[in-house]
Amino acid sequence: MAEGLSALVRHPEFKRGAKEMLGITLGISAWGLVTGVAMVKSGLGVGLSLLMSLAVFAGSSQLAALPLLASGAPLWVLWATAFCVNLRFVIFSAQWRLYFGPLPRAQRLFIGYFAADLNYVAFLKRFPDLKPDPDNQLPYFWGGVATNWFAWQIPAIAGILLADRIPTNWGLGFAGVLALLGLSYSLLKDRNTWISGVVAGCAAVAAYALPLRLNILVAIAAAVAVGLMMEKWLPPASPTSGPTPGPSGSSSGRSA
């Protein structure tokens, strides 16, 4: 096992995946630190906060659940909120399946724990062709998620342990939002992706009043629907031969 892990770390795609995630770790770390502080200050305590950080590993649903925990909301409301916030991963996993579908189920479940929004975006940017290539895709995936996991967990644990010494008014969580925006912007490469992105933003704002942060799901669904319709009826122009109806790498719904 140690030999296999060593070979994985030495793989060029592992190094590439780690390097491409490294540029956005500052935002991820700031977000993780804020989440760690918020968990303790919501009344969870150090032990439960550490367990939640390591077991859940989903920042948006953790932050969505914390106010409910602090207000004593029923358990079913907590579960429903976390489920709705994370529904976007159902959409993401449908696309992960095109790459990792042939792998054994246990390995896919293990991959699912580590797969995060930014890894999804970076992976689709590196492998836009929707076909499996495990020899290169798995090392790239593990390089990216290893960087992301440590960049999140170390600051989150630091935030849990130092919660009483970190002011809550630093606004560090906004750095995480900026990291997501920067990476998403790099994926807006043509008319269809721009329009899908604008539709997602408008839908998220228009549906903001929905409970349980369902506006996130509405935005993703709207962007995917618009993207699929445009790729069918208004395919991107070919860079060499003009407006031909050839296939294109789908980027609709690559919302972070």
C-alpha cells in the first residue's frame, strides 16, 4: 500500500492537480477557519466541532446548519437543510460518473467523501472530454483533493481550537467566496457558458427568499437547463470551420 501511495504521489498528474489547487488554497483556508470558529461559537463544543469538521467536510451545509443548531431547531429541519444545500452534489456526481463510473463502488464512495466544489471545477477544466482515463484522472483528482482537504481541515481545526481568540468580524469567509468566483470566471470561455452563468446568478438572487437555501438548487437547475438547451439549438461555433453543429465539452452547470 505504501508503495502504491508513493507511486501515486510521484505521478505527474498528481503534482499537476495539487499545483492547480494550490493557487486558491488561501480562500479555502480562510473559509475553513471561519467555519471552525463558527462551529464552536454556535455552542457545539470542541469535540463535536472536530467530529463535524472531519466527518461532514461540507462547508456550506455546516454553515447553514449552525444557526439552526444554535436556535434549537428540530433535527429533521437540520437534516432537510443540509440535504437541500448539498443537493448540488447529486448533479456533480452525475458528471463524476462519466469519469469514475467503471471503478468499484467502494472506491467511488471513498472518492465521494473528498470531492468538493472547487475540485469539480478544476477537474472538468483539466479533462473537458467526458470519458474515463483513470491512469491520468485518478492521480490528478487525488492531487487536487489532498491539497483541498488539508487546506480546509487544518485551518478549520485551528479555528475550533482558537475560537475564543479569533474575532468574528474579520470577514474572512468572503475570501472563500472570492476564490469560488475567480475559478468560476476562468470557466466562462464562450457564449453558452457566459449565458448559463448569468442565468444561474439571476436565478439565485430571484429565489433567495426560498427556505433551506433552495435558491442554490434553483440556480444550478436553471443553469443546467439553459446550458443544455443552448448546446442543442445554439452550439458553440467551431474555432476552425465556423458555425458547425459539432460536439462540445459541456460546461453547463459547472457551478461551484
